[in-house]
Amino acid sequence: MSDIPADLRFAQSHEWVRLESDGTVSVGISDHAQEALGDIVFVELAEVGKVFAAGDAAGVVESVKAASDIYAPVGGEVLTVNEDLAGSPELVNADPYGAWIFKLKPSNVQELDMLHDAAGYQAAIGE
């Protein structure tokens, strides 16, 4: 069973969201998702300044098995991206909940309430 941090919210599409103390949100992919993908070999990062609606494709994670879109779990503007992933995409495999992919300034923080909490996500993935 995956260790699912209780402080995170999860999209049905397996992105996690952490609401930071400054009101921004960090976004990454879940342990379940990285495990299903296998060894990650490339992360296409979102463009800083781009505005996404919840559910918009915001990047791509490529593994030895497949390429998978990363979706914005909530709407907002991309403030920064994790440049470390450009040279070391395997960080997502090593530490999926530490290796955030991008940070957003959410346009509507209430959208977080529409995401799964840790228990809901655990039930959704059948663990």
C-alpha cells in the first residue's frame, strides 16, 4: 500500500496538490501514478505565467512505458516550475511527494474542496 500524505489533496487523474502557507499550491504526481508509469525519463514542464483551468493539460511525464499528461488539479497561474526535473526526472520516482512539478497561484482556492482527501484517494485507487 502506498503511503499517502494526509496533508495533500488528489485529482482523479493522480496529481497531488499541497496548499502552501503563502496561498500557492504545489502540484506533483502521486506515488501510485509514478509506480504505474515506471522509470520516468522526461518531464515536460509548464510555461511560467501560463494560466490553466482545472483539468487542463499542464505538462507531460514520459517513462520507459508511456507518456502521460499532467493536468492542473485546480485553475490558476503557473508561478514556478521545478527546474531540477529537467536534468533529473527520476526524482519523481525517488520522492513523488517531494518532487513537485509546478506551483500555481490558484484562481479559486475553493476548487481544492472538489479534490479527494488522502482517504478518498486511497479508496479511489483501491488501496
